[in-house]
Amino acid sequence: MRRRYIVKDLLREITQTLNPCIPRASREAQLLVMKYLEVDELWLITHQNSEIEATEQLFEWVKRRKNNEPFEYITNSVSFYSEEFYIDEGALIPRPETELLIDEVIKSVPDKNSALTFAEVGVGSGIISIMLAKYFKNSKIIAVDISPKALHVAQKNIEKFGLQEQIELRLGSLLEPVSEKIDYLVSNPPYIEEGVDLESNLSYEPQNALFGGTVGDEIIKELLDEVLKQKIKFFSCEMGYDQQDKIRTHIQEKDFKSIEFYKDYSSFDRGFTLEV
Ligand SMILES: C[S@@+](CC[C@H](N)C(=O)[O-])C[C@H]1O[C@@H](n2cnc3c(N)ncnc32)[C@H](O)[C@@H]1O
């Protein structure tokens, strides 16, 4: 069913529906309408009295948002590192702080023409491998995930960016499906402690993308062991804000060149780069 609306009336009606379930309901209403009409902020401000047509789809989106389903899953779209990616419930919604992990890799490899072989463990929607492949145009990336649903999302994004030649997806756990010599391992693994109560909107996200084990850092430690065993030259990894000490302790007796930890936008520890 199609209905005609004056933009400002439509925004008011959606705001009233979202209130009080969703904080900042009026902003959320604007975002939903902008996405639905495929218009930008300037259009919305300058067309408050214009008449538009709204179909059931918009009201279905509003209903889902009222139930606290993330905006990105509703609209199948997420922005990361200034690019738009496809997303659905099969994969974790990329977080802004993961952009810092890409910056870490770029910092460690000054020559963007390097012909490196990367592996990514836990590719999810593909954002990390895709941004690395775009930057390091001569590189090859083997991207692993334990979830077939996540690999499906990653495949869609790889095709969207035309990177099928550079990125190969493999189903499996950790580095098990990778037999090639790897120069650089990158990962944003699940690192939350099992049983921790999360905000309600996180219940929509795949739980195996969030929880890393009974302590939380189990996957990170397994990857560290593998990197040291295989003598992979670099390993950049995201981690929890309270995991630095445990990671240092885990590798203190081992043979490697350096480990540098980095902080996120709120000045919490968020990851590290290990050079072997
Ligand atoms: C935190 S998400 C990261 C997704 C994406 N790289 C990002 O940064 O948005 C972790 C991903 O690791 C995958 N995963 C969990 N356990 C794994 C394992 N043992 N081996 C490979 N992938 C795993 C999950 O399915 C999920 O896609």
C-alpha cells in the first residue's frame, strides 16, 4: 500500500512510533526516511514541506527499529572506512574502531605496492580484507570464517568491490584451512567473555562473532601461538580493553621482535601488532 505524506508529518509520525522505545527517536526517524528515500541530510532539511510517497516497506523498517533491531540489518547497509558495505544478520556489524586495525597494518607495511600474502581469521562481512586488498593492490588475501552465513555476506561484498581475484574465502576454524606461507595475519576475533550480559541490540548479532570463550581471549592466544610457530612476520589483532596484561604474559617467554599495543577513540586498549 502506498500513502502520500508531507515530509515533516511523516517524520513526526515515525518519531512518535519510535518514542520512547528508541533513544533519539527524532534522529532515528530522519535516518530511516533518508535511507528509504535515498536522499541526504541537505535534501531532508530543504524539503520538509514536500509531498512524498511511502510504501509498507518504510513502516516495516520502523516496526523493526522499534524492536531495537540494528539500523544496519534493517537497511542491509553499513558504512566503514568511508565505503558502503552490504550487511545482514549472518555477519557482525562492523564497528568504527576496527578502522584502526586497518591503519595498524598500513603503518607496519610502508610500501603499498608490496606483494604480500595476508590471512584474515574471522572475515565476517569482509570489511578488513576488502580495505586491505584495495590499499595493497598487489597483495593476495586468504580470508577464513567458521560461519558459512558470514562467508556469504563477505562474498557479496567482495563481488561488490570486484576483488574476487585478490581475496579467497575459506570455511574453517582459525588457520586450519590455510597451508600457504603467510606474511601477515590480521584478525578481529571474538574476544568477549562468555556469559557477559550485553545490550539488547547485540542479541541480533551472531553470538559466535562476539564471544571468544570462557575467559574471552582464547582465540587471540591460539592465534598468537600459531603466528609464533609458523613465524608469520606480522600479526595485527583487535582485542578487549582489559586483555593487554594477559596477552603480554602469554608471550613473555617466547621469541619475537616487538609488540605494540594501540588504543581506540575512547583511549581504551583495543589491539596490538606483533612483529616476529
Ligand atoms: C568480531 S567478528 C569480526 C568480523 C569482521 N572481521 C569485522 O571486523 O567486522 C569475528 C568473526 O570471527 C568468526 N569466528 C569465530 N570463531 C572463529 C574461528 N574459530 N575460526 C574462524 N572464524 C571464527 C565469526 O564467525 C565472526 O565472523
